[in-house]
Amino acid sequence: MKVYDVVPGLEFDPERDLAQSPAWFLDATHSVPPWTPMFGWFWINFCRHGMQYGAEKLSLPTVHGWDWRFMNGGGYLTLLLVQSEEEKQRREVEFRKAILPFVQDYDGIWNGFVKEILGRYESLKSTDPEKASNIDLLQNFEETINTCRRMWEIHMYMMYGTYTAYILFENMCRELAGIDDTSPVFHKIVSGFDNKVFQVDRRLWEFSKRAEDDGLTDLFVQSEAPDIKSKLEESEKGRAFLKDFMIFMNEDGWRMQRMSEMNLPTWVEDPTPPLGMVKQFILKGGSFNLDEERKKLSNERLEAEKQVLAKVPAEQRGWFEPLMRLAQKSGVFSEEHDHYLDLYTHAMMRRSALALGRRFVKAGGLDHHEDIFFLIPDEVRKAGINPAQFDLRPIVERRKADWKQWQQTPNPPAVLREGFDLDQAMAVLVKSNDPIALKVVVGAMPQVRPELKADLYGTCGSPGIAEGPARVIMTEDELHLVQEGDILVAASTSPSWTPVFSMIKGVVVDRGASLSHAAIVGREYGIPVVMNVFEGTNKIRSGQRIKVDANLGTVYVLDK
Amino acid sequence: MAKKWIYWFEDLSSDFNDLVGKKCANLGEMTQLGMRVPPGFAVTVEGYERFMSESGAGEEIRRYVTDNRESLTQVEKQVEAGRKIRQFIESKSMPPDMAQELHRNYQTLCDRVGIPDLAVAVRSSGAVSMPGQMETYLNVKNKHELENKVIRVWGSAFTTRAIAFRLEKGMEIEKAPIGVAVLKMVNAKCAGVVLTVLPTTGDTSRVVVEGNWGLGESVVSGEITPDQFIVDKACGEYECTISAKTKMVCYHTVGTRVSDVPEKIQCEPCINPEELQEIVRVAKNVEAHFNMPQDMEWVIDADLPFPRNIFWVQARPAKFTKKKENDSEYLAELMSRVFRM
């Protein structure tokens, strides 16, 4: 019996899959380092489902969404292109109808989905992991699977619709007003908005003020982040603080330390990261600088809006203005969906899986509850109701050995058919006009301008110029190394990185497009972001002084 | 003898749409309806074609498009093509006999009004609605400047979107059905719009008039809060909301600029009851003629006596109630084009 496929039916098969498509790209943003088997199973099955669902629901004229495969812990994806011209035209007619709700009632759609998905999370949380029967726990796990599938449907439907509007807005700004998405005026138009992720940061800042008021300043300042919780438990004031903090965690702390993985604790289980952020806010002192920044940005935005609207002929404003409003929602959506969708669902997956993992350990089928991440749902089901009857260790052992192997050999960035090169493959992505390919996966290619004599060339994610010491951060757990005034250098960033943006002067990321996390958050904090430099984390070392000029897309290493 | 390519508004009507473009044909039609429009003339689509062929610009564009046909499917290349084509056009001067004829008609216009070097507006007048930017030049003051601005309006037909549209439909790229309107600038005391239907509710029993000091641009663009008069069509009774109008658009040496409204008239109504009733009367007539609610633009001249001071510059069927949906549908259509680039 062969039981070792991680994602049955969707394991990468070089012969057949390269016959289907000449190029498969590694999703380096989400699947490096390689996934645990259970997480990979969820992602490959349902992200794939969601992308095809979204593309089909909206009848995107040129693409049927994406296909995914699993290979050694990596997610590989390729476009499913619409083949005939006739079909494209047919789909275009349908698309015009399908996209209308986005134009007419964007907030209604998004708020409706948020409500729906939060309702599902509440229902999942109503199962008590300690007291529930095995049957109920398994039922909770099945519901989690369905929630994950639904989450990806909402995710991709919204993302396709939202980003299409954003791209059109970029095009129209270029055409009617002569500005593109590397222009500071453009960035001003799309910044200065609050969103859920910032609201969470603000709550953390409020807790820093509370800690000061409660006389807990020294405790925070003198403790390392992992010790803060136990130190708080030692005093009455500390316990009261912690109690309220955990209430907040139960509301908004359902997020993962690594966005696309489930083997690290959520904030609810281990509040070390958010308590560390409270500490950072105490050290920094002063007001929540995003408030002032936002005020400034919204004023600048109104000014920039006027500037652009004045260039648009009066009779075109009837549609241009709603388009602008829609594009402005892209940034908010881009941040909020991480919070409400990916992070929260993955936290629910972890919660449900660990509950079963503990039962399996108790029944003797596993050595450690976290070993459940090396099983896939069919194997969980096998032992779900009668865990005492099944020894799952042999499966775990082999998968764990594989997983360790994956961690040591990086997955190739693309798997290509013979005779097909990466440039050709990228050209196919760009030509598809798939909004996710354009705005998230590929991004604009940097222009190398030798006359600027820069060390790295990228694109402008957020305008501005800054100089300071570089801080190269590869994973979230190194974030506490970031210091006030640093310039962050990373492969890419995600919502758990947001709080450090209040401390840094600039950002350089290897990959990203104008709707990637670093660009959106950089704009909100008014700091320069240079993206798509490809080799930043390779060429820059922590501590080196660097200068970034996002307006020109250049990075200079000052002390080589 | 070369074909006639300049027509006075009073010689035009809506039948001339293809020849002179919608705006000019409309001004002609308004004249036929007895509405006072600013005096002026239309340059026909044939005038444009003649310029393109005699100046050599048409040939340059054809050559450029043939050489670049492959790459013109990319939007960046279309943007570049637009720039190039506008350069080809704007770098040419008008063939001498065309220039002469244009100057002669301009002189006639100056004579008719009795002002040498009369200030005119030069506006594009497309025969088909083409989304995008079409230029308007205000306050053009001599024959050479006029010549130059007419050429620029022709060049403005080459927006990226227009190019993409023509390529997609397999139309010849250098053919643009564009006419030009040349008309006297009114010395605007105040200006605004009148709608013979309430746009928010679709109520056709009342007329809404909006106006501000200075030129009409400030009202049309929606940048200021104008005075608003809602007039009952049957009895003529009206409600008015007089706003503090702090800014207005005025002529400048070249073109226009936004300037401050003198403080003492900011809160004064910009039209008097007599003018209001005259505007409503004409609007109702035009609505009755077309049997369809109208959206019209008026200007009141500072120098002429009532009622000769009221000029009409635009009349078109009013978009109402369904307007929002139309914009949404148009936006949806634009979004679908994102996939075609």
C-alpha cells in the first residue's frame, strides 16, 4: 500500500504535468521554507480550488485561474489559460455582468463575506477541545476543512475583482493624467486608510500605555519577550493586565506567526510576539505615530485626488471617481484579507488539528500532539473516532524524515519543460493579464539604469528617500532584532511584520508588486519601499549603511 | 475648386453630424431652434483629412503604424504611438490655402461681432463618442494662434484609448472623424447648467438651474457648490439655495484660471429672477421640441442687455436616474478591457 503521497492527485508528476504546461513556478512567498504535509494538503487543495472558483465566478476573460502541484513541501503553480479567441469574447460578456457588484456595492460584498467567515470561526471555536467527544472533534475538523475551502473561495473571488479594478485605475491614471504607479502622486491617492491590521497594532500600542500607567514599565523593559508573560503572572497588577490582554488575544490574536504554516503557535497560545511588540512601543515612547501619519496622509491624499481629477475631463469623472474609490480599497482589502481570511483560518486549522493530536497522543497513536501536522486528513479520519486502535507513528516517521530532507534542499524556483526558458515563462504570465500574476506574483521588472551607479535596482513600492543601517531579516522570529532607524531588508513581508514598520526608515524587498504587503504598509507609514530587487538579502549584510531612493528604485551600499 | 470645409453654425443642423461632429451639429441645431448660440463656425472632418494629406502627417502616421504594427498590441507602445502621432501632427503647419481660408472666416467672425482679434474658444467635435481626452482651448486671440490650436485639437484625437479602439476594430489609424468648433468667447458674468428633470429623483415636473460667477467650467466640473434654483415647470414658482461662491473660473491672458470671487458678491445670487425665467423658458421649449428631458449649458454675457445676454453652448438629452447604472456598466466594460491589453 502506498500511503506517502502528501496531496493525493496533486503531487507533481514531471512527465504528465510538463506535458500539460511548460512552466511551473514555485510559490516562494508562501512555501519557502517547505510546508508541513498537513498544511501543504490544505493549501494545495483549496488555494487551487479558490483561484479557479474566483476566476470562474467572475468569468475572467483570459484565465480559468491557476493549477497547483505539491513537490517536496513546495507549492508549484501554473496558469490555466483560456484557449480560443471565441471563448475569451464569450467570457468577457459574462465578466461585465459578474463584476458589476464590485462597482455598485463593494463594501456590502466584503463586509458580508467577513461576517460570514467570522460566523464560521465562532462556530468552530464553540467546540471545546478538552471536553468534546472524539466524534465532535472529528466533526470540528471536517468543518475546518470546509471553512478553509470557503475561505479560499472568498479570498480569490475578492482578490481577482479588487485587483482588476486596481489595474484599470493604474492604466487610466497613466492615460488620463499621465501618472503611473511609480509616481508619488499615485501612491498618495492609495494611502491614508485605516484597516483591521492597523487597528490591532493600535490596540497593542494602547496596551503599552496601560502598562506604563499600571507601573509595569520596568517589567517590560527589563525582560526578554519570552519571559514577559511569566513575569506578569507574578503580580496582581500584572495578572490583571494579562487577563485583559488575553481577552484581546481571543478577539484578534487568532493569527499565525508565519502566515502560511500551522506548526508555530498562534498569538492566543503564545502571546510572546505581541507582548514583544508592546515592549517595543514602550521603548519607543510617544504617541501611536500612525495616527499623525494617517492624518497627514489623508490630507495629502485629498490634495492628490484633486490634482488627478482636475486632469480628467469632466464627462469622464462619472466613472473615474468610483474607479478611484475602488482602487483605494485594494490596499485595505490586501491587508484585511490576511487578517480575516488566511491568518484566522490557519489558526483554526491549527486549533482543530492539535485537539485531535492530543487525543491521539493520549490514546497512544502518536508520540507528540504536533506530529499530527505530518498526517493528511484521510489519515486523521482513519483514527478520528477510535484513536486507540491505530498506530500512526510509522506514517509520521517517514513523513517527518522527508520533511527534514525538504528543509535542507531548497526547491527550484521553477520547473520548466526542456527548451523553455524562464523569460518565456514570465512572458506567458504577463501576457495572461491575470491580475494576481501582475500585481502579486510577478510585479514590474526593475529598470537597470547604469548612469545611477546603484548597487541594486528595483521598483517603487512607496516613494521617498532614506539612509541608515541595513537589517536583513529572513524570518518572523528575527523581527525583534530590528531597531529604531534601521532599513529593513527582507525577501518579502507579511502582516506579522507590520508593527516594525513604525520603527524603520525604509524597506528593501527581493520580490513584490504594488499590492504586496511591504508596499501597502510602507505607504501608510510614509516610508520608502524599494521592491523587486531580487538579490537584496543576498547582497546586503546587516549593519552596512545603505541609502534607498524609492523614487528612482535604487539601493546604494555606502560602506562596502 | 476644393470642397467646402468651413461652415457657419447657422448653416448646420443635426443632419451634419458626420461632417462636422456632434458638438458643431448640435450648435447648428440649437440655432435652428431659435436658441442664441455664440457666433462661430465649424471646421469639418474633411478639413482634417485635407490637412492630413496635404501636410504629409497622414503618410508619416501610416508609415509609423505599418513599421510598428506588431508591437502596437502592447499598451506602452500605444501610449508611445499616441505621443509620436501627436508630434507628427503638431509639427506641421497648415497648408497656405487652408490657413488663408481659416483666417478669412475668422476675420468675418471678428467683423460680425465688431471686435478685432476676437477671443474664441476652439473645441473638438467628434462625430462618434470616443471616450478619452479631447482638447478644448479657450480664449484664443489671433489668427495664427487659432491655426495652431485647430491643429492641436486634431492631434488630441490620438489618445491611447482611441488608438487601441481603432486597432481593435481594424480601422485605419490616421482616420479620425473629428471636427472643430470655433466660437466667440462670451464675456461671462455668470454661467451654469439647466436640467429639465431632477437628476436624483427623475422628477420631470421641475427644472433645476445651477450657476456660478464666471465661466461655466466651475459648475460643470462640480468643484464648487453653485447656486441652485428648482423651478416648477407649470407655475414658475421656485426655491433657491444661494451658496457662498468663493471661487470662479475666468479668462486669463492665455486660457483660463481660477480666481477669487469678490467678497461682496459671494453670497449674492448669480442670476436675477428675470434671467432665471428666461433660461427656464428656453429649456422647456427645447425639451418640448425633442420630447425628451434636456441637459443644457448657458452663459450670461456681462456686456449685453437682457435678453440678448443669454447664450447657449450645449444641449443634449439629460442622463438621469439610470445615470449611476450607466457609469457602473461603463466601468465594468472598461474593467473587461484590462484583459485585452
